[in-house]
Amino acid sequence: MSSVREWDAASYDALPLPHVAWGQRVLDRMELAGLGGDELVLDAGCGTGRDAAALLERWPGVRVVGIDGSQQMLDQARERLGDRATLVRADLTRPPLPVPEPVDAVMSVAAFHWIQDHAGLFANLRAAMRPGAALTTDCGGRGNVAGVNRALARVTGEEHDGWEFAGEDDTRARLLDAGFEVRSVVLRADPFRCEDADVLERYLATVVLGSKLDALPEADRAGFVRDVRLALDEPVVDYVRLEIDAVAR
């Protein structure tokens, strides 16, 4: 994506991820059965393929194209999905998106906040969608991980600016400009509490702080993560989810 980076996909999948519930909520909001069962669905920022696998369990007849910028994530997704999905390494901010035909639906879980240019992102997605196709997504929204950012500032003395945590009004405006009919844009507080210090540090290192750790020497990373954990007000990653439901005009 706009800040394409590699992920430790195996460690990611081994963690107790709140992302599973976020993906289930996205699937609960999708409406595929009425289109005939063989729809082409784009999983934008597909990660390790967890949500695509859940999609295929609900709607076995759909075709899936998964796009991600991390090769390790795609390798993990191939192990999970086999030949049930087409997986492509690509940047969601660079048109045209590599889909074989205009897609019938786009889903995305926990990906868009890594992309700073949401206007360009929505325009690229719209160009890959047929008229009437649904966009159903989850990502970090306004106020997401504010407590983690405060802890980072205490440790580093600097504000963290690596994420785009959009609000409801600016997201609606960007969707309209990109050619969508907006059905719903909602912010939902969904904090993740983890009392186990070791698990919380592994979670922070793998899911939250990766872009910061990339810039540090290997020997300094564990200490940095521990310092951030200790700087938190409580053992909580204070997530705020931005949930989007829109239709391509």
C-alpha cells in the first residue's frame, strides 16, 4: 500500500487478534446471496487470507481476488486458501488495480488506515468496481490508538504520523467525490485489553509498532516495545473502527 512494508505473517496469525471479530462484522454487513452466488469479490489488503477464507465458507461460489503489498502476508494467504483465490502483490494506491474484470463487491479489514491518500484509494477502488457494486470495509478511524500514540510520544518525544485515521464527515465527502453512494459511515470504539504483558508486547511489536521497529537496530527493538507498553495508561490498545458501507454509482 502507500507505505508498503513486509509483515511477520506467521507471528501475526498466531496472535489473539481482535481483527477476527472485525472481519466477521464486515461479512455480516455484506450482501452477496442476491447476486447469484458467483460474484467476483476484491479483498483489498487481504493479509493472511483469514477474512477471504471466512467469506468462502459463507458463500462457497464466489470468486476472490486478494491484493496486498506484503509478500509474507500473501505467502501465508496461499497456504490458507490454496487455489480458492487469486492473490496478487500490488499497491492499492496505484491504478489500475489488477482485477480480471470489474468486481461485484469490495471488502477490506484493518487495512485502509495504513494508506494516507484515501481520496486516491477510493477512486482506484471505484474504477475497479461495476456500477452497483458494494464497498464494505473496516479500518482504524478518528481517535484510533490515541493511547498508544500518547505512549509513543512519552517514549520518543515525537508524535507518530504513520496512519490515516479518518473521520465520518471527511470519509463521506471522499466517497462521494470518488463516485460512491454512501449508505453508512460509522465510528465504533472497540478497545482490546490484554493483561498478559508478554502477549501484549508481542501484539504491539507485530501489529501496531512494526513501522517504528523497522527503523531501529534489531538489538533495540524489544526494549522499545517494553518501554511503550509500560508507558500505556492501561494494558489496552484503544481501537476505534471506521466502518464503511457504500455502493458504486
